[in-house]
Amino acid sequence: MRLSARNQLKGTVVSIVRGPVTALVKIDVGGQHLSATLTAEACDELGLVEGKETVAIFKASAVILGVE
């Protein structure tokens, strides 16, 4: 599959917290954790389980940064 999104981060699923409708999936990307919320159905269709390799794909018109 070819995608126009250029922001792609490869990682490994480290945890999945399932609710009745959604799943919170955390992936390890080079020692940093990234969280994604998706439907429980999509989680099942993708076969996501802890330890599975995955790719987080971003397509956004804006990125907001902050500093303290």
C-alpha cells in the first residue's frame, strides 16, 4: 500500500487498554511511547496484540509545540 502521509513511525505495541467501544494502544517508538485511540473493532481487524510491530502514520495540517 502506498500512502501520501510522510510522517510514519515504526514501533512495537506495548499495551492495549480495551473499552466497550474503543481501545487505547501504546506503542514504543525508539524508547518513546506513543498512544493512539481507535475503535475496538479496528484493533481486532488489525490483529493488534502486545509485541506486534506496527506503524503510526500521521497526516496533519498543523503540529503544536510547547515549552516550559
